[in-house]
Amino acid sequence: MTPEQLLAFDREHVWHPYASMTDPAPARLVTATSGSRISIEGHGPVVDGMASWWSAIHGYRHPVLDEAAHRQLDRMSHVMFGGLTHEPAVELARRLVELTPAGLEHVFLADSGSVSIEVAMKMALQYQRGTGRPGRTGFLTVRGGYHGDTVNPMSVCDPDGGMHTMWSGLLPQQVFGDRPPALGEDITGWAEDFRALAAEHADRLAGLIVEPLLQGAGGMRPYPAKCLTVFREVADEHGLVLVFDEIATGFGRTGTLFATEEGGVFPDVLCLGKALTGGYLSLAATLCTSEVARGLSASESGVLMHGPTFMGNPLACAIASASLDLLATGDWLADVRRINAGLQTLHEIPAVDVRVLGSVGVVQLDHEVDVAAATEAALSEGVWLRPFRDLIYTMPPYVCTDADIAALCAGIVAAAEAG
């Protein structure tokens, strides 16, 4: 099929994320990828400011990750995980236990970020049942969060300003505290209100789930690390399972390997995804403490009630371990700091707010972005961006050069002016 035929069939038959099938937005045809760039038909290679929705931290066609994929394909691409195991899964689990905060000893290998959140919430619910509190079925969280598109994760996304408000009457009703204060703001009043809310609802709560340090698709908002201490203290006081969703922030995005490290506060359950395989394949992980595992195992089922068909996929696990090798042997922290320095020029853009944290740059406008116009303007500067709501932002691959970052900033300026 010609490019024109591919795009025509796509428009008539292929559903894209958050898109209409009867009035679809234009999709652009990608023909190749390499390093920090994707080749878009009609535009040539452009800098990918999205890193494939924040996952391709090492860029595209990385020789180490390619080799890991080829080597594993020569052995096996998949085998069921029920009753069987294999070296790629065991090795990845070992590495994750070593890398993640102390106490997270048990690893459930899921097949997407949303599923890892589903599993985390099941862990909390089964833990409460196993410890004699089956009436604890709700979750405490904060406004402005985003945790995925399946049913339970949707229920802990922002109930009013998020992407899932149309389902509010059908989803489990959770308890929402106020959005954490912005960086640099005092947290005292917010913390008092959050503690009071937790105390009011504690008897029905199983867990507390948040994105540490940076709220992602709910608004791209960083917040003070001191808030993590409040979350830990509230969870401990009321016997809640503390879940940190690091699907977006894990593996260096905010400037530490895991965002939770910034506050020195560690969860009972940790969810990872996106960058876990360097953007090559869908894979996620839910890690928990031995206390959670014991409590869960004491529930009436005696087992964690979840088991995806592609759980522990060997191909994905092998690539994930190779990605962890790259993080261990490379200087990702210097890359993130260099990107951060380049993104500081965004503060010169007239906007409602400009936020830069780690390798994340966000420009908030005073109106909804004209996505089509903003996207085209960014492409004219050789950059791929995907704005949403009133936000134009970038979370690029760590391999971006200084010239790439300069181009990204120019693309964001153009998008802001056009959108």
C-alpha cells in the first residue's frame, strides 16, 4: 500500500487513543525511527519530544536493546507463566528487587501500566481481607492524578478534571483529597486537611495511591517531596497500603532513579511500566513488601487473584534487563540534568505557568490548545509533540543532544504561538 492508501485505511478502520472513529483527527505515518528521531511521512526525521509517551528513554534502535531482542528471539519469544518460569523473568525480578527501594521483595510482572495498577489495588484489597478487615474496600488519593484506563485505575483518576469523568456514576466511589501544593508552596494547610480526610474515612479504606513527586497525564504538575512523608504517615496511622505509581516517573525521569527517593519515603507497593523496556514492548511490574504478601496470602483465596496471558513475557523481560544495564552503565543522571538545563529556556515563554522537573518541561496556556495547529507548528520546527488540554509539554529521550533540546524548545514556542 502507498502512504496515501495506508492513511486512508487507517482513517476508516483504525481506532487511535482517545479518538473518534466517525470524525477522526489526522494521523501521521511513521516510516522509521533512529536515536532521538522518528521519520514522519512528509516531514522527514523529527525529534520525538514525547519519547513514545515517555517510554523510549534510550531512543530508538539502540544496539544493546536490539541485540537483546534478537538474542532472546533465538531462544523463545513467549511461554505461559502459569506453572512455568524462565531466566529472563527471574533475572528481571532480581534486578528490580535490587534497584527499587528497600523492602520491595516480591515482583508481579504485568503486561501494561493499567494492569499493574489493577494488581496493586487487588493487593491492597486482599491484604485487608487477609488481615481481618474485609470492609475496607475504598481507596484514598488526591485530585489531579492519573492511573490508567481500566476500571479500577479510572476510579482513582481525577473525578472532575480528568479523562474519565463520563464514567463517574459507574466507577467505584473513592476518597479524594485536594491536589498537593505546587513546588515551593507551604504544605501545612494541605497536610492538615489530608490527615483529617483520611481519619474521617479510614474505616472503609484499603489503600492510598498516588503518583510520587509528579502528577502526569492528570495535569503534568510537580509537587513538594515533603508530601510523600505525609502520605507515608497517613498510611501508617490508619493501616492503609501505600501504593506509589511510578509508571511515568520511574527510571530517572524526575532526576532520581525513582521519584520516591527524592523524599526518602518508600511505599508498600510500587508500580512500574513505560520506560521499563526502554519503549520496546509493553511490560509493567508491581512490587510489594513481604508484609503485604503475607497479609494477602492469608485472604480466603490464599493467592493473588490475577494472571495475564502474557505475564512475564520472555522477550519483554530480556529487553527490560538490557535497558536496566544501560541505566547502570551509562550516565543517565548527567543526561537528565543536561536536558533540564536546556528546558529552562521555556521560562521565557509568556504563559500561565511553566514547569520544569528533571527531563520534563511543561508550558500551561490560558486556553485549550488547538492540537492540530500546535502539532503542525511544532513539526515545522522539526519536532513531534502531543499537546493536551491547555498543556504543551515534552518528556524526551535521554539521548537527545543539546541541539535536539534547542529544537524542542523552539517547537514548543511555535506550538504555543499557534495553539
